[in-house]
Amino acid sequence: MVKTRVEKLCTDPEIYIIRVDDDEIKYFEAAWYIPEGITYNAYLVKLDGANVLVDLTKADYTDLFLEELKKLVDPKEITHVILNHTEPDHSGALPAFLEANGHRAQLIGTAFARNLVEGFYGKEAVKNFKVVKDGEELSIGGKTFRFITIPWVHWPDSMITYLVEDKIIFGCDAGGGYSIPETIDDSDEEVVKRYLPYVTKYIVTVIGHYHKYIVQSINKLKKLGIVEEAKMILPGHGLAWCKNPKRIFEFYERVGAGVPEKDKVLVIYDSMYGFVERRMKIVIDELKKLGKKPVVYRFTDKEAPAVSDILGEVPSAEALVIGASTYEAEIHPTIRYALLEILDKANYEKPVLIVGAYGWGGVAGRKIETLITRSKFDHVATIESKGMPTEEDEAKLREAVRKLVEWSS
């Protein structure tokens, strides 16, 4: 059941988080399987003579959101709404809010955000819209709000809002993650450890296509001194970072850059009748002999992992092994889909070994090799053969694994 949580994050300034815990969603953006759920975080900043709402929530949960907001302040007393990012999971409640507010509040966002809001919600929604430029500052309620654009993290409208005097970053999608953490903030280390893998999965599936911009944007914020001095980083999904705020942007930077975990090798394969699987058992055995830690995802007649989970494993892998059957003169459809999403969302400079099996004609290996050589990934070898693996096939596979490990060292 969808629930809301409201907590005061600090007293001076008075900031509240209004969090909607969505455990009913199954496919984020109608694409990414997230049985772990997600939160939508909005923030209310109560100041001297001003009340600032930072982002909102998904349209489905408008009534829940407004009910909680009304417990904190009369919507008519909201003077400003900052739209760091206009994707409807953060702006869907805007039309109903504006009606409750009597269209008194000034909306603040980038020029791109204004265009998107008008497209989503009509001209009435933008009649009191203030367009801000990169680095622009506004004085509201005795505080200075600075707006810093971070386009393509993950839409062109994206920005962060920095509360200058109090060193607080409102990041929206920047700093977010999947799941519904037990706590509001990062004060419990065990909660954080469980949560961070969902952050990786979120980064890759949502922002991964533009992952180079993650590194660029964080470098931009570092040069401004904002990351190091931040006392809070408050994203639009997941945990609020109040104990160790810079940790989340450092984590984002590592995922954006694809920094590997020592000895982790991601192994992905399909096997219709066991021929590919026999080869992959040899590969996995050799990896373990060489001290590597294979993380294995297999598509068989008994299991089909979520591609969103596979994507979340790529940035921290030292290397990848992709095994595929030839299916109707093509790559097996499950591997083809997973591979195309990897190439789109998690395209890193990492070595790849390709393993294939076929009945009457080998095609999959060559087609995967073509895709890999056109990407940032480094093609190490393609070992493809017919039917059951022979002793000669086994020797070639073990040698290819050794070459892969040497390449990734």
C-alpha cells in the first residue's frame, strides 16, 4: 500500500521532507522492473515571509501529497515552487497544487523546464513562471537560492538548487535511487549499505545513456565548492543525505565513470538446451581458478532475470562475459535485448569475452562481436562452436578467460 512519510529535517531553516513510498509500481518509466519500489521526495522550506516547495510528486498520489502538505501549511501560503526537473514523477501533482494554491506561487525553473511544463499541463500552468539561468541567484525569505544547471542528468531541463547560507543541495534526480529505505536519511549505515545497490541500478537505468554527464556535472559542482561544503543533499528519490552528504555524489561519480570492484566479472548468457551453459560452466570455473568473482545472470527455460538488475551490475564489473545461442540466424532474443540495453545504458571501456554455441550455423557470436567493436567495450575474443563443447573447445575457452583476466588487470 502506498504510504506517505513527513519529517522535519532541520529547524533553521525549517525544512520538511514529504515522501511518498510507492510500493505499487512495478516498471519505472514503463521499462525497468523495480519490485523494490521507489519514493518521490518533495521538500517544504518555511522561511520568514515565504514558503518554498521544492518539487512535487507523481499525479497518481496527488491527494496523498496535498493532504500531507496541508498539515504543514495552507497551500495558498506557498509563495514559490522550484522545479528542478519536470518529469511527471516529480511534477504530476502540479496542476492540482496550483488550483489549491490559487495560482499565487511563482514557479522557478530553466527555460527548458518552462517549455515542458507548458507542454504537459498547459499555458495556465506557466503564467507565473520565472525562468532562471545557470548560476543565477534569487533572494527568497531572507535566504539565497542559487540555481545550477546539470543538463542530461537526466533530462535537458535538470538543475540543482543550492541554499547558499545553509549549504543545502536540492538535487531531484541527482542523488536519487530505487527502493523504499526504512529510514528517511543516511544515519543508519546498514540501511545505506542495503540501499546503495539500488542507487547503482537507478543511475544506470535512468541516467545511464548520459553517464558521461554525471561525471561532468559533479566536476562542475566540485569546482564551485558545493559538494565538499554541502551539509545536506536532498534528492527526489530515496534517502536524504544528512550525515555524510558528499558520499552520494562520490558514489554517483564512481558509477558514472564505471569504476570497477576488484575481481568482479559479470557473466550473462542464455541456454535453451544446455549447450551454452556447458561452455559457461567452463568459463566460470576458470574465472574462479584465477581468483575472480563471477556474478552470473542466466536466461533458461526456468529463469529470466530482469535486465534492469543486469544493468546495475555493469559499472562495477572489471570485465564481462556474454554467452549466446544462435537463434533463427540471430542472437538469442533475451541476450540481444540485454546486450542492446547494456550498449545504450552502460557503455563503458571494459573488456568483453564472447562465447557462442549453435546447431547448424553460427551467427550469434559474430553479430555480438560486431556490436561490441562498435561500442566503447574492448573485444577480447570470440569463442563459438557447434553443439557440445569438445576438449579443444574447452582449451580455447580457458585460454580466452586467461586473456580476459590479463586484459582487465
